[in-house]
Amino acid sequence: MLRAQNLFHNTLQVCVDSFRASLFTRSGPIIRSHLHDACFFTSSSFFFSQEPNIVNAAQAEKEYGVKLKSKFLEKYQDVVENTGVTDPKLAARQHERGKLTARERLQVLLDPGTFREYDSLVTHRCDLFGMQNNRIPGDGVVTGHGKINGRDVCVFAQDFLVVGGTLSQTHAQKICKVLDRAVDAGVPVIGLNDSGGARIQEGVDALAGYAEVFKRNVLTSGVVPQISVIMGPCAGGAVYSPALTDFVFMVNETSHMFLTGPDVVRSVTQEQVTQEELGGAAVHTSRSGVAHVLSNNDIEALSQVRTLISYLPSSWRDMAPTLRPVETDPPTREDSFLNRIVPADPNSPYDMHQVIYRTVDSGEFFEIHKHFAPNILVGFSRMNGQTVGIVGNNPASLAGVLDINASVKAARFVRFCDAFSIPIITFVDVPGFLPGTPQEYGGIIRHGAKLLYAYAEATVPKITIITRKAYGGAYCVMSSKQLRGDINYAWPSAEVAVMGAKGAVGIIFRGLTEEEKERQVEDYEREFLSPMVSARRGYVDEIIQPSTTRRRICEDLVLLANKDESTVREATPQKKHGNIPL
Amino acid sequence: MLRFEHIRHLSTIHVLERSKLSCKLEKYAENAVGKVPVLIGSFTRHFTSKSFTNVSKRNISKVLVANRGEIAIRIMRAAKQLGLRTVAVFSTADRNAVHTRFADQAVCIGPPPSTQSYLNIHSILKAAKETGADAVHPGYGFLSEHVDFAEALEKEGIKFVGPNTKAIRAMGDKIESKRIAKKAGVYIIDGYIGEINSDRQASEVAKEIGFPVMVKASAGGGGKGMRVASNEKELIEAFRICKSEAESAFGDSRLLIEKYIVKPRHIEIQILADEHGNVVYFPERECSVQRRNQKVIEEAPSPLLDPITRQKMGEQAVALAKEVGYTSAGTVEYLVSGLDKSFHFLEMNTRLQVEHPITEAITGIDLAQSMFRIAAGERLHIKQEDISIVGSAIECRIYAENPYNNFLPSVGNIRCYKEPKLEHLKPLSPSLGNRLERLEHLNFNSHGVRVDAGVEEGLDIPIFYDPLISKLVTFGEDRTVALHRMANALDEYVIDGDRLVHNVPFCRAVISNPKFISGDITTNLIKEEWPDGFHGVSLSKDQSYQAMSATAMLYFRDTGYTSTIVKVDNHQEQQFLVRRVNNNTLGFQPIPLDWNGAVPKNATEELVSNSYFKTSILGGGRIELINIETNNNLGVIQVKRLGNSRLDLVASYTVTCFGAKFDVCLRPAYVAVLEKFMKRTDAASQSKILKAPMPGTVRSINVKEKDSVSEGQEVAVLEAMKMQNVLRAPSSGIVKRVFCSQGEILSLDQPLVEIE
């Protein structure tokens, strides 16, 4: 596939469009909206407000025999007036909970004046249980498209103030339409979830609606990035729509996700648990890993979504946008801090965040799953302006060991990067897999296999830096040369071996006395606990000075920019799809 | 041996170290070798003189520096300039320290606690012998004034670069030193030596020494049992009160009477003495700005002294040095009255002082090098008349300590460190002539800044030693210029770490304090100007507008917006609307908004005009330095991005400028109006778990589980950095759990006690 590589074409004006227009960006060169100051928020009522409001229309028409009022408005004046407007009284209820209304959320999320709504007049078709008297245009979800930093996105925002944001058949159809449009247009889709669940009055129609949405989530997966923001309740089957998307954001204290609520839990298992304990944002971002990003409030969450979108390509066919690095942080910058960061003592920790901050453009690292499995770090950054996915074992947490959660976390991230052509940079400092029955019983074998599978399968440029330990099976897993790693570096502090020296000697020289063993340990350390052996065999391409890491990666990314993924793919045998050990 | 070979060697070091100078060196090399030492100041004359090789009677070629941090580096620099090889010693905590790498060789002398490493005479001796060092420089602190150490070295035939043991011993004893001083004709504080038993005796003594007098308990301390009396009536009253206070506080009613110094100032005289009986004195250093009896800011010369007093003080210092047979560098400390410039001997420090760079700056003489020359047995190369004052110099000691919390030491990893260069200001005036070269030799840059630092990015401030980060020295053609440079240097100085707190804001506050600027200060300056402790600097309207506008400019650059609402979280929350005026020149129009976030009716836009904007991004990429110019005033503002990305819609920054530090939040107006609906993460949900505010050793735990405690009650004592810190209960309640025991070593934020 042809790729545009016109890096740095922008002039150094203070305020220019800082995104590079890639060849495949559908919207053409991205132009930043300069309407930011004005707050044009379009709605249907805004559209019709050009009509004069004639007070004596009926009387005058009769008297003068001329048609004064438009036929359309005559009939639908009140419908049109109420469409796209949130009743301030209702809005206050939402505000009291510390939440914004659906339209306010879109206002924050999208560039001002860029939102285009559709299906604002859709109403439900249910005539049972009093629903016939409760038809509100829009039916509890605001859908449309707009721009984020000048790039198109499709959005839907459930409106908790309309029938509790519950999902009816028509509500589902509106969401499906947005998803379809996102696929057709090749732009990301963002869903803001704030819903009471299925509309019970509609029964199976609502369920069918959910299934339709799920199906589209699955079909859209890998085509365009899908992002869900949970900004209120999201319970029962509804949770599967966000779960199928690529990234889930949750707002602290105001959002909840669970399959069965506290009441059901109590009646079935006698377990006393609150909503927050069962499915609060803190739980899902740190313990279950269901959600990826934790935000303190609605505005912060939406601001974070905008930031994430800036890293992502619009669809799998596009390249991620390039953000010109600030001129004071050139790709050639060397940082001697990195020469000192790995402690002399192999057992003392250091924070891999620091390595990342000092390697990437102006220290910007958008961390995914920050609070979940902190022994591995994943997230997006830019190198020389180009989006990269970063994976790094963090020795500051559990010594950087790989466990079930870490493997699953990194595997999903690697697959996302591969699906959307984002190069992967891996920083390796891993002492191995976490031993113990909880891990073995939990299936660390099959979960670890996911990460192995994901790395081996990925065809995007893969650059690996071994900063310290790369022991045993974990060495193989972490983007090793043998798993089609494109460029593998080692710092002089690297130790590539099957295991630590003591353990190895204990196995090889079982019968020896302690003193003899000690000597053997020294031999083993000399032989294997350095990157030299690997470098001699070509398993690492070069041993590099840590301070030059940024420079080397930036150069390699340019080199690998034209890596022809199709030939890599051709080297893989033909098949329908592989069978990742789920 | 210090011979010409060394001098040639020296010139190559200069070429390597200071490429700027290389062209000058070439020029000198063409003429004659003897001219090269122009670079090392006033030694020139000495080198070209005949006497040089004759007097050099001791062979020093390798020196071990028994110290750490900035002073170790300062001394090694001097040694290297003289062509000596250097040996560093380090504890295991200093494995990665700068001084360890700066030396030609390094020897590990023990575990982190200083008693087992830097104070371990045996270890250091062994290191000296192993490396074949023929001299040891002790720096300041640690073993610098330790007689046993000097003697032990002597026994091994290793030269101690410092005074002879006799002088160290004599000056180390406070009473003995006063006796010698008196004998040498140095003014000491008048007082009655012995106890006073009756009112009558008291008034007689007081009349003899002259009012005002100070009555104090001989067992006293901490201000108890101390009274000042300015006439006889007050004296009798003071005598009675003190007697009873002393009795109740110390169980010892003995009283002393001595002369009370009005408006006391701490001023000291540097001397240099060789082994041949020659002694010279240097212009004074004023060290009156002190907190907890520790100097913070020093300047030379003192704004108080006149040439006659200066000469008198100097001559007495020389007399004292001669009396005691002093050798090497030393400092005579005086207490000087701001009222009548009368001065009184306090003590003599037998070492190279922390604040020696300011004396070097105004005289152009390298004191550290001079110590080596004296140690080598050379005759003093300068005469008293060679020493003259040019300009003015100020030094700030930059400590890792919390100025907002009673200067409690702070530790942490230095994530970002950049020394000030002052390139936005005018360079040193060419009218300084050959002093410019001397300043350059003394490590001042062309803009008059010198930073003696022992840290760099990525290093930890260890808990075991003095938390000095660096010494920041500025030189100016006069005091005003020096002050101006210091203020700007402090603004430009970037020291950042996750939990690291430093006293730069406090130094900045002192430098811009009107009392300090006027020069009319006393040792009580900090107590008087900040009676309730330091709570940060409040900015003038202009200053805060500049800071906000500069931050907004970053936001405009990164996001492409042209207006923003700025929320300042200082002490109270304020909101402003900042608009970019146009693209080419940078102007800002902050409008203060009311609490509701709306533009008040009578608001006027104030243009911060002519700001120019230049940024440089620092290590880790999160801190940017912004140079601004407003109304021809140049300034530097430090801005640290707190969020993930430059593109964040809601962007938060920590702004550091003019000694103030505050958070600002920037977002577009249409987002700001919605912010009032957002829940505030309330600070009220504070933890009731008492955590260690710094790493250290638990000295005592004063509560047990199930004890009831009241707010502010002493719960534990934590010792860190040689300091005992009392930890108090954050709230009243019952102790639920005690997490640690006496003697345990805690890391930062480790829980001590939970209160329910």
C-alpha cells in the first residue's frame, strides 16, 4: 500500500493546522475550524427559526384570502419547536447529578458548529402501556456527525432525560444508522452511553434492537475505531455494545456497568454490594479491565476522547494523522537521563514511564488501562509526529512480570495497533511469567498465548528495545526477533537468558557444593547476563547507547514507513482467519 | 609538584573544557607560556617570578576529596585546573552521583549513613593509601574541622589541605577561641564572665559594659530566661524575671550579663594564611539572611560596611590568625551592630566556607586553588593591596526543602534540571576588563551566573545528607544589577521532580523583599518579614497577567484556539478571558470574570503589550520555559504541562514565575460555562491515615492502638536528614492501627497510624 511520507511539511507558524493530511484521509486536507469562539449549536428548531412568528395568521388568512403560514409549520409548529431542545427543568435534574445533557456533551466533544444531527424527528412505534402518549422526537438518542480537531467522526449520545435513555427499536435503528454511516464514510464512531437499558414496554423489539447494534459493532470492529464513553448507567445486555468497541471510557462516580444489578446479586448469591462496588468506574478501570480510561467528570472524559481520537487513523485504510513535533523537541534529541535510569542493582526497580516520556515527542503518552495491570504499560505516543503504540513492562510494579491481566491487556492493544496500521514500540524488562497456582489455575498459559499470538500475527512495523531483563518464555513473547520483530535493540544493561543465573546453575549443576556453584553462577552471568550473546547471534540487531534511543527509533520509523505489509501477509499461509486462543 | 608542566597541562584542560576560550589561549600561546596563567587570575605574577620553584617544598600530585556533592566538584575543578589528579570517595548511596564520575578515580567508602562513610576516618585513610593520594581536601562539613582526621593524615604522611591541627583545635573550642581573640586584640562581646548574684552587682556590671545589655540564664536556650535592658530600671526588672524564669525552666537560676547588640548582622571575613607567616584578609561577606540559624542568602560586599570598618575587621582577623599560627583558608565571623557598625568576634571557621564563591567573584581570586598552593608549601602570592572589590555578588543556597512547611527537608528524584543562563539579559559589561577573564575562570558565564551543583537529571536527593542541591551565584557590576540577575536566574532555574520541593520560591521572595533590597537587614529578617511562616508570593496584577498570557500562548500554539478562559488556582479561584490579539505580535487581553464565569458589565480589556514569546522545552518534554517581554521588562516563566497531550481541550499547567507557583486550567469559553455543573473532587475526603511526609527512621511512636488522640497531638517522631520531625494527629479520634514500630525505616507516604 502506498503511504504518504511527507513529514514536516508545515511551516512553523504558531497557529496552523498541525495535522498532516495523509493521502487517504477522506475529508481531504484537514482544516482546523476557526469558529471555536462562537458557539453555534445546530438543531432542528434553529433551522426553522427563520420563519416569522405570525400571531394573527388564521384570522388574516381568512380576511385577505392569502396563505401566510407554511403548511408544514402550521401542522408541526410545536414539534419543530421542541426538537433538539432540552427542557431546562429536565436539564437541571441531570446537572444535579453532576452530569451534562446529551447535547451539552456533544457540544464539548465536537468542534464548535460542526455537529450535524440526523433522525431528530424519529419517534417510537410502541402503542402499549401508555407509551402512545409519550412520543418525544429523537426517541432518547441524539445521532449525527461532527468534527474533532477538524476530522470527521460519527457520534451518538443517549439522552437520559427522554424515557430514561432507554433503547427502543427506533432508538436502536438510529444507532445502527450512525454505525453504518461510519463504516461507509470510514470515520471513527463515538458512543456516549447514558441509558436505563432496554425499553421494557417494547419487549422483544428492544432486544432485537440491541442485537442489531451488537452485530454492527462486530462488523465495524477493525474497520473504523469505535469508542464508548459510559456517562451514566449501562446495565444488562446493554453492556455488550461498549464491550465490543475498541476503547471504553468511564466517568468516576456517575457511571456504572454491570450485567446484573445489586438487587439481583443479593437475591441470587446473598451478596451485599453497592452499585459503585459492583460496577463503578474505579472497579472497571482497575480490577476488571472492562474500561480503559477513568475520568473525573464528563468534561474531562470528553476532552480525553478528543485527545485519543487525535492519535487514531480514521479507518483501517488510513494512516494516523501526524502532529508536527514542537521545534524544541527534534527527533534527533538525545537524553543522557536514559543512560542512568537503569539501576546498577538488577533487583531494584525503576519507572518505565520515565523511559517512555523521555523517548517520545514532548513527553506525551496517552496511557490506556492506566490502573489495570500496571506491570505492563500500553498507550499511544508520537515519534517524530507519527502515532506509535507503546508497550512496556514496568519494573516499578510487580517487577514488570507478565501475568494474566498484563498479557490480555497488552494483547488487545497490540491487535488494535495492528488492525489500524500503528507501529508498535516495545520496551522490554521482564523477569518472566508470574508463578503460582492462582495464575496457573487462571490459565496464564492460554492468556499468555494471546500476547504471543498478537505479536506474532502483527504485520505493522515492530521495534523492540530490551532495557534490562528478557528472561525465558517472556523474552520470546515480548516482540522478539523471531516473532517477526523488525528492529530489535538492546541497551548495554540488557540480560537475555533463559532464567536468572542462580536458578540456571541450580538446575545445570545439581550436585555441586555451594562454593562450586558460586563460581558457576559467575560463569553463567558472564556468559548470558549481557546482550552480547544475543547480539553475536543476531537476535538483537544492535546494542545501543540508551541516550540515542529516540533518535534510532525515529530513524527506523522513517525506514519502515514503506514496509510493505502485503508481502508480509503473503508469507502467511492462506486461511479464513486464525484461531487466537481466546 | 606544581611546576610549569602542570601549567601547560592546565592550558589543555582549558581548551577541552571551555572551547570558547580556546582562541584566547592560542593567542597567549604565541606570546609566551608564562602568560597563560592570566586565566587563573592573580597567580600570573607569581608564576613568572623566580621564587616559585624555590618555595615549593611539598610534592602534591594527586588529591583525594573527602566530601560529596557540589563542594567535591568545586574542589576537584580547582585541582584539575592545577593539573592534579583527583580521587572521589562515595557511599553506596552516591554510586551514580556526579562527583563520583567527575573525579579521575573513585573509591567506595561504605554504606549510606555518613557516620559509616563520609565520617569514617579509617575508610577514607584506606582509600587515600590505596589510590596513592598525597593530599586530602575535606571540603566543608563532614571531617573538615576534625582534629583527629587531620592528625591521622599527618601520621600517614598525607597532606591535609586545610589549617594545621593546632589552629583547628584552638578555634574549635568556643571559650578558648574567645580567649585567644581577646589576646590578639579582637573585639569580643563585652560581658561579665561569671555569675551575677544580686541586683546591685548586676547594675554595676551593666554600667561597666554600657547599656543596652542582655540578661540571660547561663543554662539558657530557646529564648527563655533572656531579657534586654536599656536602662537601670529595666535591668532590675529583667534581672528578677530572668532569675525566676531560669529557675522554673532550667532549675538553675544563675545569670549572665553581656552587651546587647542592636540590629545584629552576621558578617564574616575570609582570610588566607601561608606556612610562612603571611596572612591576607578579603572583603567581607554578609550572611544575615538565616533561617533556623542556617544561612540562606549571602552577599559580598555587605551593604553596611565602609572601607574603614572593613579594614579594621580585616586587620583584627589577620591578627587573630597570626596569634594562633593559622595556615590555609579560614573565616572569622563577627556579629555587627546595624546601628553603629560596632563588631564583635563570634567564632572562627577553619575551613573553606560554603559561601566562598561570592568572595571569589568580587576579588577575582580562586580560593580553592589558593588552598592547594598553600598546602604545597608555597608562599602566599598575593599581597593585601592586590585585593580589591569590583562589583557585587549574591549567593542563594538552593535546598531540597519545603519553604511552605517550616523548611522541612524534602527528597525525591530530580526529573528535570536546568541551570539558568540568563541569556535574555545583557551580558557582563566589557568595562570590567581583565576581571571578565577571572570571572570566566571562576566558572561564571558571560551573563554573570555561576551554579555550583552536585546534581543532575535522574539523580535522587538522598535522605542521609544535607539536602543542598546547588549554590546559585550571580555577579553584577553593582548590587542592583547583581540582585536583578539573581531574580531572573531564580525564575529561570528549573528543578522539578515528582515530590521534590525546593526553596527557590522563597529565595525569590527574599530577593524581591523591599527590606532586603534596601540592605537594612538583621539576622531576624526572615522572622520579622514572614512571622507566620512563608506562604508563597502573591503576584502583582501585571505579573499574573503576564503569566496567564504566556500560558495561554502555549495553549493557542498547541490547540489552534484564539481565545480561552483561564482559571487560576492560586489561593482563591479567579477566572479570566484571554484573547489573542493577532498572529504576528503577541498581545493578550485578559478580562477578569466574575465568580459565575461571566464578563462583568464594567470590565475593560487590558492589553499586555509587546510580549514576545520564545519557548524551549526541557527533558521529559513537560516543562517549557517561556521568555517574555512586557513594557521592556524581560522575564522568564516556567510552565509544566500536567495532562497527557498538547491537544487536550481542557489543559492544565503548573506555572512557576516570580517566586509564585500555581495551577492554571485553560479551556474554551463554551466548555467553561458547563464546568459549574461538574462535581468537584473535594479535598474534604482527606485520609485519616497519617503517612510519612518523607523517608526516614521512626524515632518513637507515642500512641498505641485504641488510644484516643486529639487533633494536633504528637503521634510519632520521624528522623530524616539528621532532623527530628514531630508528626501530629491530622484529626481527633481513636487510634485504629499502628503500622510501624520504633527504629523502622519508612519510605515516603508509608502509613504510620490510622485514626478512626
